[in-house]
Amino acid sequence: MWFLMIGLAMLVGWYLEIGFLGTLAWWWVALPFAAAVAWWSWADSSGYSKRKAMERFDRRKEERIAKQKEALGTLPRHRR
């Protein structure tokens, strides 16, 4: 995601010719987009994206269970 944001910022700066970005060759502006594609390809093929999504799901599930237990009053006293 960071590569994409950097690429978009560089693209806008290059298009509007802001500062040194206006003097860059087109392939310098395209480089962060290529890095984003490489990162996403690696993340998807290695299972990194799926693992992070499952960690978020598990964390939300545990928070939801803890909230329900607290509402029922079944948590130990030291956690209240």
C-alpha cells in the first residue's frame, strides 16, 4: 500500500511538474508501481495476505467473545 501511495504522489508531482519530480524520467515514476505489483504478488503467493487477514479475524473474534462474557458477567473479578 505504501508503494502505491508513493507512486501516486510521484505521478501527481511528475504530471504537474512540481520540483524535481517534473524532471524525472517516466520509468522513475513507474518504479513504485512495479514495486507494489511485486509486493502484492509475493504476499499473495506466500500466504502473507491470508495469514494477516486470519489474524485480524481471530483478534476480532476474541474481542467479541470477551465483550459478550463481560456483558454476561462471567469474567473473573480481576478482569472487570
